[in-house]
Amino acid sequence: TSSHTRVGILNNPSSKIKEDNTAIARGILAAFLTQNNSNLKSFLSKLIKEETAKSIASGTKIVKFLIPGMDGDTFEKKYNTLGLDLIKTHQMFCQEVLKLLPGQMAVISNGR
């Protein structure tokens, strides 16, 4: 509820990182990198629904879930060029620095 709050995402997958099983993770990262806060919040709310995940897993392109007002061209370009190395780096950080097990979730807070 605070305008002073920041949210970030780190991916810590439990399975081998491939193009077909990282669509949502890459969509989240692309949205963080290309969209303003209000569009980002709305898009993420839509993206995290179970039916959206099932639809993407069955082959629906993620661009079908863009919301009005999003910069679709910028999002799609970033999504299509976002490599798997970034997710692998996230995974390494989670496991080597944060000492999380593969797939383990955590909330990390740093405040005053």
C-alpha cells in the first residue's frame, strides 16, 4: 500500500531451465523491464492466475495476455530476446548466496 515499497523477483526453478518451461518467468522479467508500475501490477495479476499458466503451458503465446495500455511491442521484443542466462544467474544466486534449495521459495526484506 506504500508508494515507497519496491518489489523484485528472483527465479529459483527446481527443474532444468528451458525455453518451454520459463515462459511465465521470462514474461514477468520482461514486464518488470519494460512496463510502468500500474500496467506491471495489472499484467502480473493476470499472469499469476492458474488458468493463465495452464493456457501458456499448452501453447498459448504470452502476448495474448497483454493488457490495454501496455507497450506490447517493447514487451514482446524484450521477451523474445531475454535469454535463459538471466534465469540461470537468478538460480545460482538463490542457491549459492541465499542457500535456498532448488525450487524453494523465500521472501527477503530489507527496510529501515
